[in-house]
Amino acid sequence: MYVLGVEIMPAITLSVPQDLKSEMDKSKFINWSEVAREAIKEKVVQLRILDDIAKKSKLTEKDAIDISKKINQGMSKRYK
């Protein structure tokens, strides 16, 4: 939304653990809102890409579950 040519963005509230906030406070020169905004934007782009891939996939939900089980079994054997 724009008002007089300036983009007005909705605000969100983000909660972080106290120890993380204390670490963030040590770097006052960093715009943490911008860091969060960029991280969220990057995640949205990743999700769009995954969504596009999923839309083109011929796999059924059952196929995906079976593949997931096989991967989990293989990883379990690998790290035992």
C-alpha cells in the first residue's frame, strides 16, 4: 500500500529467546528488522520454487511418503 508515494508496510511482532535478544543487542548497528525481512523474503522465494516443482511433479502423496520412509531408513542405518 502506498500513501503519497511511500510504501506503507504492515507490522509483525517477532518473539526471540532472551539470550538471542541479548546477543542482538551487542550489535546495535545492525538493522534487525531488515535482517528478518530479508530472511522471510528468501524463505518465501524458496517456498515458491518448491511449490512450482511440486505442481509439475507426477508423484502422488503416497509416493512421496514411501520415498520419505526409505530416506529415513537409509539415514538411520547410516548414523547407527
